[in-house]
Amino acid sequence: MLDSRVEINLINQRVIKEYKLATKVVPIPTAKFLNENKITIYGACMIASSAVDRAGNNRAREQLFFGADFILYDAILGML
């Protein structure tokens, strides 16, 4: 996963198909890259995630991810 300056969570559409993730009906946002090229968003799914900070505190929750085509990463974590 990559933490970037995007405002929504993105998951590679290939991963959604490969793992047969259930999709969720939600309004689809308009998204674009920094160079103004639009990103095609195909749908959304809820994905369980967890993180542990250096003090050992664990936080787990389901987060909404939008499926899109991009290269290099399986997912991009947005700043929600």
C-alpha cells in the first residue's frame, strides 16, 4: 500500500477481480491524476484494515476503497 496525497482510497481493479471482492453500491467520485488525466473508477468495496502504532495500540476497521486501473501498486491509501 502507498500513502499518497489522494483523498480517496483506491484499489487496483485487478485485485478486486482476482480475489472476487464484493462490491458496494455507492456514488462514484470523479478522480484524476496530478497531470489532470482522469482515472476511471469502476466501483467500490469495503476492505478490512488494521494498523499498530509504535506504542502497540491496534486500530482495525473496514474502509471504502474504489476500484481503478493503475500500475505499480495494489492499493493507494487516501487521506480520509
